[in-house]
Amino acid sequence: MATTLIREQTLTKDDLNIYILKDGVLTSPYSITYTIYRLSSTCSEKVFDNEEPLVETIDSIPIPFGIGKYFAPWEMSTDLGIGNYRIKWNFREAPDKGIKQEAEEFTIVSRSCLSTDASSGGNFPHENPNGGLSEC
């Protein structure tokens, strides 16, 4: 299931996170960083051909919350564009090992884009008739 975050949301260990496993066991790497990339956004009518890194997140340091468990404490700006993003985690198991990379795509919506589904009691983003999320 794809991750959906609300613009200006305070991220916790339950949001953008990674679990580092070696031989099936959680292990803390020698080093770990993350960078968040914009894939598409309503802040411009452009869908990016290539990923565009958010400068404030380049090689950011995540917060550990257990052995081999990390999350991105990213503070989203109030004017962050609604759209699709990707987080890339770069980690090195040991000083003499190469860098490994994991990635996850997620969507940013505005609080006004959420509605309450009376049947389930849950929130969901509005979708526009042409596909994708509406710019609320």
C-alpha cells in the first residue's frame, strides 16, 4: 500500500522509515542518509522527467528508533507542492563495503484534500476525474 502523508504533518517512526536487515536480522549500518525527490507536483504543472531532489533533504541523517530501524524526521514546508515524491535511503554496512540504496514512493496531500468516509470512518484523498490527486 502506498504511503500518503499530509502536508505539514509531523513525521514519526510510523511514516517514512526503513528496517535494515542482514541475513534476516535487524542490524545498524555503518552509515545511513536519505534524500527526498519530487516526482510530480501541483506547485507547477510540470511532471518531472527526472527526479528533482529537495535541496533541504540531500544526504539528511535519519533518527534511529531501535537496532536497524530509522525514520526520516523531515519537516515539510507549508508551501510544499501536492504530488508524488520518493525517498532514497543510502547506507553502508561497513566502512569497506559499497553503498546500498532502497527507495519508496509516497504522496503528499493537503489537509483540505481529506474527507471522511462515512462507511469506514477513515480519511481518503480526493481523486480528480482525469486520474491522480486533485489540487485542493
